[in-house]
Amino acid sequence: MRNRKSIMKTLLVAFGFLAAAAVIGTPAQAQNYPWCAQYGSGFGASNCGFSNLQQCQADISGIGGFCAPNTLYQPPAAPHRRRAQP
């Protein structure tokens, strides 16, 4: 009986740590880069994690595939410019 209580307390503490980590953790964000590598033909895999065409082409070099613009890419917002006060 004593061993069971010890196991339950350990599980309760572990669950508490997991719950705290889930609450504190940062949310996941989708990759937002302008170039995608398409591997294989048809229903192959893709990776839209390239800042420029050269990075994408280097990735597919020797393994095949092609590079294409990321149709879901959204450039970062430009900083707001303050107008001069007259």
C-alpha cells in the first residue's frame, strides 16, 4: 500500500511539471520563407525553409527536385514611419 502511494505522488508531480511546461511553452509558428524545395515528382516532400533561391538550389543539388516560390510567403511588416511634425 505504501509503495502505491509513493508511485501516485511521483506521477502527480510529473503531471504537474508537464502541465506547467505546456502552459509556459512558446507557441509553434509556421516557417515563413520565400522559397520551397520540392523533392521527387508528383507527391514528393517539400521544404519551404529557404531565404533565397541559391540556398534552395544547393539543397536539391545531387538529390533531385526543383525550387519554387512559396505561395504562402508573407514578408515581414515594414516598420511604421513617423511623419515629421510641422
